Amino acid sequence: MNVSQAIAGLVKAYGAEYAFTLTGGPQSPLMEMQLRHGIRTILGRSERSAFAMADAYARITGKPTFGLAQYGCGTAYLPFAMIDAFWAHSPIVAINSAPDSATKYKYEYQEMEQAPLFQTCTKWCGELPAPNRILDVLRTAIRAAVEGSPGPVYLGIPMDWYDVEVGDEFEAYADDAFTNVSALRAAPLPTDIERAVAALSGAARPVILAGGGVLLSGAWDELTALAETLQIPVVTTVSGKGSIAETHPLAVGVAGRYSRKVANDTLGESDLCVVVGSRLGSMGTDTFKFPKPGTRIVHIDCDAMTLGRTYREEVSILADAKVALAAFVDAATQANLPGRPPRWAEWTGRVQGTVAAWRQAFKKRAMDTPADRRLNPYAVMAELDRRFDGDDVLVADTGYMAAWSGTLIEQKTAGRNMLRAAGSLGWAFPAALGAKLAVGEGRRVTCMVGDGGLGYHLADLETALRLDLPVTTVVMNNAAFGFSYDVQRYLHDQSDRLPDATDFLDLDFAAIARAFGAFGERVTDIADLGPALERAQDAGRPALIDVAVSKDATPPVGRYAAAGGREL
């Protein structure tokens, strides 16, 4: 057995179906994976797009997901892909070639020091110390990717080692406890759960704030059970969207920097916040405004470094979300919380009334006609919301795509049905292809991206066609970088506006899609959007709907309200 065969055997042992790559050197591990073990090679048009596909696949399946890239320039592209996986806690395993050991430090072509590139965007990074260490070191990398709070890892292997014999005595087995995220679940201390219940018993306006850790743990049923047992309103971060069905009577919606105002207001009025699986970072709290500083906090997270890091906490519980929530429900029930009638029934009822009013305000806003006569993004979101059912997967880009879809398109069932770029513009388009590979034929996948974001990976239309992935992409085309436009519009003097830094040509991306061979249709009338989406779905091939939206509608971003925007 050589190093390439060992890699292929171990990747197969961990249940891999695909290996994501932009082909370079070496070819032998890919050949071993596909020809000997049936692990299909997924070829992207760039390293960044290939690893975005891997990222989305890993987020949905929770499995360690493998990608390969060439050393030198190819590896230099990877931090741009790995950083989004790092922010999103995605278990990607990058198996990368490194400079040839025989010519290293002799000005080899494309030679560079690679491992330092990954030190700030991975959970673990290293280089193989010897060919016969391949199996134990790769297992170490995989363990790091999936354990605790998961994340991407990097392993560099010198180019000349892939065909080195390592002997037949090595067994390519998988650690059963590390074949999926949250395979090892830490239980909370009973005394910590008792303290949490005691803290809750003294609250008058409690709220649950659910983050992405609930989804990583697969704990949405337990989260919903806790909310129903206690009759407490539930707010989520964008990453935690899906922790509870947003049509549930106790669901309030997404809070933070991209948010429903009603969700931030609920957090702001609460006197105790039960935080589950959230870092309480700046995005989820609108830079630490919600919950308000001084609010009593009960915090459950599997990462000890997260606890108490941004807020002072009354109770900090180090545990897996699924296990801790089940224990919380049992303890609260035994303590007769919330009582009959619920002691905070008036508070919960008042929050439900504000959510109902918010929905009416959304409907009213969707009826506005922008001054530039392009489509109102609120109307577009309302139409998409009507079409999405509980099984649909939505993949949204960062910036306004996350803001529009995260706050306005409701997830009808709990679970991981929405993926969003954790910060890398352009991620969503190739990521939607990886999501489709993960969910298969039975579920629809829709990508939501702006014209600015689509420009990063437009060539991967060919990837979608070659792989026969019928994903529908909705391009919110405002002929601009809308986020940068609004920063200038709201946060700078209008006389200083710099169109050269924000505005694009108004391209017809539907025509571009048709030129590739995909289905393409441009929508300039809201009445045409629904039928266009139906035709895209019926096409049975990759489809792109270019929606000409206005850049002048204020998005659901709270900081613009104080500068004259209309907050919703």
C-alpha cells in the first residue's frame, strides 16, 4: 500500500461519497478514490468554488468532507474558501500537496510555505512528518474537524510522497466516534441545570436565543420542546435559523445585525435570556446591543471558550445542545415551570402580538413601488416565501442576501434547511451545488445571490450543467454592490457618493445562463416571478432567474433606521 492508496482507503472508511477539487498535482489519490472505492471526483472551476461545494455538503450532512488542491498557487487560494467554513464550523478536510521534499528550499516551481496560511482559518493544520504516518495523522485531522465545535482542517503532504510504499500492515479504519459532528455528546452537570432552572424561575420576561450550535447538534426538536414546555418566545441568530419552525406560535424570527426589528426588540425587553449554541458575537447581537448589557444570561455551549466571552453570565453550561436541552426540559417539568397558568403568559402574549403586527407591516411594505420602477425586494421575498415549503433548501450569499432571506423567508419546518455564507461574498452559488449533492433528487435547492456575488463564480454554471445539478439560482440584480451603496447612502454625505465603487452595468444574467445551456429568464414584473420559478423548476436542469430589483429599498438592517432608513 502506498500513501495515495492509504488516503483513499481511509476516506472511504469515513463514508465519503465525493472528493472536491480543482485538478492539479497529484492525480493518484483521486484515481485511487474513484476507481477503487467509488468516491466520485467533483471538479470545480476554481479552488474556492470546489471547496465552497464541499463546505455546503459538510454543513448539511455533518460528515467530514474531503477536498484536494495543488501546492503553491492552488493552495494559496484555499484560505479564501476555508475561512467561510471556519466561521460556519464546517468539517472540511483539506488534503493538499506540499513542495517536493527532494527539492524544497531549492527554488522549486511555485514553492511556498503553506501551513502558515491556514493557522488562523482552521481548527488544526499541519504537514505529514513521514509517509508511514499518513493514517494516524489523517485520522487526527479528521478528529479535529468533527469534535466539539467543528471546523476545517489542513494537512499538507509533499508531492513526492504520494507513491511511496508504506507497507500492508497498516489498516485504513475509521474512528467510529468521529464519523459525524456531535458524535461525542458532553452532558451538562446536573447542578448547572438546577441553577439554570432556578434562574429562570425568577424571570418575568424570559426569551430563548438559539444559535447555529442547535443545528450542528441536531437539537431542533429539543429546542422546540423546551420552548413549548416553558411557553417562552424563541429568537434565533441568522446561523440558528431553523432551530424552531418560524411559523410556530412561539417563534419571533432572526435577531442581530440583519434582523426583524421585533426580534431585536424582544431581546432588548427580556430580563433573562437562555442562549443555546451561540457565541453571542457581534452579528447575532447587533454589536452587543441585544440582549442589553446587564440582562441575566444562561448560556449553553459545547465550547468552553465561548462561555462568558462577550457577556457576563449568571449560569454557564458546558454541554452539547441536544443533551443539555433534554435535561433542561426534564428539570423544568419537575420544578413545575412555567406553572399553570404560565407565570409569563402576559409577556409571551405581548410578543406574539408584536410578531403578528410585524407580519402585517411586511405585507404592507411588499406593496410599495420603488421610485426607480424596478422590483421591490420585499415583494420578491414575499413571493419566494409563499413558494418555499418545509423540505426546500435555501442557500443565501452573505450581506444583503442573508439579510433579505434570513428575515423575510420563513422556514416552515425546523432543521438545517437554510445555509448562508458566513462572510465570503460569492460563496452561495457554488455552495448550492454542494447542497444539491447532499440532499439528492428529492428536495429542491434554491440559491439566492446578488449580481455582485454571482460575478465571483459565474463559470460554475458549466459545473452545474456538467454535474447535472438542477439548482435554481435567483439573482437579486440591482446593478450594484447594494451593501456598499447603502453605506454611502446612509452613513456618508450624499455629495460624497462614489458610484465608481458601487455600480455595475445592468447585465442580463439570464441571457448569460442560456448561453451556457442552462435555463434562463429575466423578470421585470412581480407578476411574472412565480410563473418564471415554475418554469425553472420544470426545466429539469440548472436554472437562473434574473430579477431586476431596486437598490433603493432599505434592507432589514437596523443601523440604517437612525440615518433615515425605514426599519422593519
